[in-house]
Amino acid sequence: MRLFIAISLNSQLQQKLTELQEKFRARKGIRWVKLQNIHLTLNFLGEVDEQKIPLIKKAMQKATRGVSPFSLSFDGLGTFPNLKAPRVIWLGLKSEKEVVSLQQRLEKELSRIGIK
């Protein structure tokens, strides 16, 4: 099973991203993600044995224990591989301290159960 851990985005931010998508809509070669699937990936786990899911859930619970709610601000826009032929459009995080801390905590807990 292919897994990742992500933060869901609120409806206000999803709406703004939809507006941004509309600006690029005419470009060919871009496969658009459905609005409800837009997220901020914290950890890409790749192929994981389904039996490890309970361990992953416990690792997530440990990593998020004591984490206070935080806001995300985005700054900057880029594309892969380039602006002329974008396949992926990304937004940069403006205030990333809390997100980086959470991602590192998740990574630490996941490594304890053998997931890199």
C-alpha cells in the first residue's frame, strides 16, 4: 500500500488554490489534482505493508502529542520541471517552523518503527 502523511488544507485555502489553478488551466501537460486532494505532504512513506498501519498510527499519535494548532502562510510559486512546461506547480511555505518541527517529530517516530 502506497502511503504518505499530510496536512489537509482548510476550505478557504482550497478556494484560493482553485483560483490559482484557473490561471494555469490552459497549459497543456498538467494533470490537475481534485480540490479535495490538495494537501501538504509531511512524510512520503512509499510502499508499506498493511500490517504496519497500526504502528504508523501510534507513531503519528506520539509525534503530534502536545503540538498546538498553527497557521500556514504560503509565499512563492514554482513549477517542475520549468515554467514553460510545468508538470507540477508548488507553493512555498512562508512560516514553516511549526511544520518543519512536526515533520521532524514524525520522521523520528517513524524511524523508531523501521520506516525511513
